[in-house]
Amino acid sequence: MIIHKKSNIIFGLSERNDGQMILREDREGIKNRNKYFSNLGIDVDTIVSAGLVHGGTVSFVSDKERRKIIKGSDGLITDTKKICLAVTVSDCLPIFIYDEKREVVGIAHAGWRGVVGDITGELVKKFKEHCSSDLESLRVFVGSHIQKCHFEVKEDILESFSEHSELVKRERGKYFVDLGGIVKKQFIFSGLKGGNIKISPECTYCNEKYFSFRRESPEKVVSQIAYIVLD
């Protein structure tokens, strides 16, 4: 269990030992979420989950979305206290973002399609449009995800990263992409200060305390849950 407390926010990422966190008919995800968030002192009735479509849509949510799954969204933001925003990830990047001046929080699930689709830019856009955020006040942390040591891409999608060729490495005839590096580059392009962007160096493929889709290739996806709460 990884928990971060900074100012008046709580955010974190579950681990394999906390169990599978995707909501399915077998209810395993519900059971594990209930136990996990109970241990954190977070009421499960306050959770708002992104539906996840590996896209770039970010939704602004409020108190009325408690316990809902926001379909078609890979990112969520709110200025409502005690609302727990959540996404599930398994190698994908969990992005946490906070406006310390306006007291707004956001979270996003960024798979490679979301990265290429610039979900980071959409997050920043929503903070500016809905909350009048000052870019200098935005703080970003990208949690554990598959690192460039194991994110191999085939030539059929290599072109998708043509704008970020400096973050694509060729080694032994294979191509590896630094997704975290691309996300940081995109946030800086959107106007954030580089010093306000922190990228975890921890790889979900290398570290078996996490579920990893690339490493395990399960028949059914199993995932961590990432969350952020304005306390």
C-alpha cells in the first residue's frame, strides 16, 4: 500500500497484495476496494471511478457523482472535498495533478494511446477552463508504471511516437519508448514548470509487487487502483 500525504491531499496506488481492483460481476474488485479504502479511512461511498477507454477524455465531477463510474473518461478532476477520484492501472501511467492555490485535484489513466492522444494537455485544459488554474500552481506526480526498459513497441505503432523520437530507443533491433518522459515533455509544453513534475522511476514490469499486464499476460486484466482525495 503506497500512500502520499501532501498539504491537504491524499493520493496513492495499491499493490498486488491489496488484491485485484477492477469492478466486475464476480465482485472481487468491490470486496478488495472496500477493504483497501476502509484501511485508509476513506468512505467507499465517496469514490468516483473513470470508466477507461484508453482515450483522452477528462471529466469534471462533483458531489452528485459519488459512487458512479464516469463512462468514456480516462481522467477526472474535482474541487469537492472528500470525493475520492480513482482509476485502475496495470502498466499504464497513473497521473496525479493538484492545484494547490485553487484546491483542485485530478487523476488520469494514461495508456500509450492516451499518451499519444495528449491526455495531459486535456487535463491542463480542464484545470484552466473549469477552475481558472494558474499553470504555476499545478503540481504533477506520475506513479509507478511500465518504464522504457520494458515498454517495447512494434514497428506497426512506432509511427505514433514520431513526435517524440528522442524518447524512443532502439536496442538489439527492438524499439523501447519512455512514456514517462513523453508525459513530462507534454506537461512542460502545456506550460507547467519542469520542477513541478515528478515521475516515479519504479517499473511495474520489473517489480512484482505490482500487477503487470505485459509481464503476466492474464486472460482477464488485473489492476492496481490509483486514487486522490482533496481532504
